[in-house]
Amino acid sequence: MLSESVRNLVKATVPVLKESGVALTSHFYARMFKYNPELKQIFNQGHQQGGHQQTALAMAVLAYAENIDDPSVLAPVVHLIANKHVSLGIRAEHYPIVGHHLLESIKEVLGDAATDELISAWAEAYGQLADIFIDAERKLYAEATQAKGGWSGWRSFRVKSKHVESEEITSFYLHPLDGGETPHFKAGQYISVRVYAPTFGLMQPRQYSLSDAPNGEYFRISVKREQAQEAKPAGAVSNRLHHDIHVNDIIDVAPPMGDFYLHTERQSPAVLISGGVGLTPMIAMLNQLNQSQDVREVRFVHGCRHGNVHAMKAHVQATTQEHSNVKSFVFYENPNAHDVQGKDYDYAGRIDLQLIKDQILLADADYYLCGPIEFMRAQKQSLLDLGVSPDHIFAEVFGTGGFLL
């Protein structure tokens, strides 16, 4: 337990963190990668270039400082980040390295304001936070290793087949190179894959939702090819997977992780709401429900730009025809001339839950959201406006959630 004086010193830095937190974390990453370049292959260098990782870490440090009196309130965030850390292969031995560079960065950025007393307080505070993460991650590593077919770290998988789902999304069927089983996972979870990215001259990991129910034989991921847009460069890993990774090629895979998943322990109706490639964990949930012959009411709500980018349309349509408890609602933001309303999609425009509220407002239903962050915020607000309890709303968070503390 941190002393009151240490906690007060940490809390005193909150105004500085609010004003200069991104400058501090930007300095921290630059410093760490300069002296420990081997850590570059753990981090998404695309997010580094875009500044997203620096902002996310600044917000995390600020949240910790603000809640230093009772860090337990951050437990949900800790669990989220711990899953991502384990998926990326972050280990206990990395924390002293990170702590060293963080403290040195505080000294170098704050200058004279970084007194010995302040640095000592932050050293204690970081030590407490590191212990929290190390303990959470140790448990996740143990669970992953002890599961049937499980492992820890990276395992070689062969790309047995590729299937084009839309003009942007391709599915990859990954089988263990060693011929062993794949572990059971919860529909909605993700894996990390690692390939060489020539753009950065490094091995780079990326996290992709598993897009099929667990089967013990293979994993399926369905990857969107991220194209360059204005100041945003093309996705280094997604384009490599689409263009340069072929059938029979071998890639590294980490075990399934994630705290966003279908709640199979109850029979509540499930409303699956997705935007774009965010449908991938929803397909896994839908398939698991069907595989287990679960008869709960299911609503599959999906939005995308138009028919050319609508992945897995035929699969969802076939599912709704075969299972009377499953109903689908599709929104095309900008339908093409050949997109037929009533056949390819149901509504023109972005997802508007008000239009289908009579279909989705089911007693005790659970609502699952996945898509771009602004999309999820909008859909969550729509659900709250419709009277849905926040305790029944679950959302996936990708991108910069997996920062290292």
C-alpha cells in the first residue's frame, strides 16, 4: 500500500499530466525505442507513427494518477489491457525496462519540477501498478498454457486456405503447423498474428477477432485490407496478409485472448450490432449459438457502405432462413446501383436503431457492439436513449487499447 505522502505527490502531477501527458509519453516511447530497439516488434508501429499509442498511454497514466487512492476502480481497464499484453507477449521482465524509461522521461520532460521526492513517489507508484499487471497477466498465461491445445507465446500456424469475403475483407484459415489441436475460446475473442512488415523492417503483431466458432482444428480470422487515406498510411500488416501471405505460408499466432465475448452462461436474447469489419466477432458469436443449438432470440444488425464491401452476406442470410430465432437487419450507407433493397439490404443510410426498436428491444437482452470507435459510441448512446441498461451493453475495443504500462 502506498503511503499518503506518495499518493499526494502522484496526485499533484495530475494537472501536469493533463497539460503535457502526450509530450511525456511521446518522449518516453522515443527514448525506450532508442535504448531498447528490440521492443519495437512488440508495439504497433503504425499507431506509433500516428500518435495514437502516445495519446492512449497518456490517458492511462492520467487515469492511474487520478485514482491512485483506490486503483481497484480501474480493474476493468486492467483486465482489458492485461489480455492485450498477454496476446502481444509482454512479460514480467519488460516492466523494469519500461519503468526505467518512464522515470527518466519524467525527469527529462519536467526538468526542475521533477524533484527527487517526486521521482521516488512515481517509482513506488509504478512498482504498484506493475505488480497489478504482472499478477493479472501471470494468471492469463497460466490459463492459456493449461488449456487443452493451449500454449504460451508464439506458435507456428500454416495458412491452409484464403477466402475472399468482399472487395476489402479476406478470411484466413490457420492450422497449427505441429498438427496439434487449437484451444477452445469464447466467441468474440481475438488472436494476435505476427508477420514481417517491410514497411518497418520489423516483425509486427496485429490483433484480429476470430470469425468462427471454436472447433479444435483451426482458427479463422477475416482481415480488412486497410488502404491509405489522406494522412493515414496503408495498413502494413493487413496489406501484407492480403497480398504477400499465400496458402501454405507460415505465420506466428498467439493464443486467444480478450474480455469481449458472448455470455453463454445465460439464455438472454443476444443483439449483435456491427459496423464494417466489426462483424467478425459477431459471426463467431452467431456460429457458436447455432453450433450449440441455442434457441435464444438473436438479432444481427449490420451496417456497411454498400454491397461490394458487405462480407459474409450469404452466410447470414442462410442462417436466418435456417433458424427462426435469428433475424437480420442490414443498413447500406451508400447503396450501389446494383444493390437491391429487400434482397441485399433492408435500410439505406447508417444504422438507426430507432427504425428497428420494436425488433431489438427484447426483455433482458444483451447488446454486443463492434466497429469503429465512433460507431460504437453512437450505437451505445442510441441504446441508452432507448432505455437499455448500460449493464447489458458490451463493446469490443481494438487499436490503441493494448499499450504497455
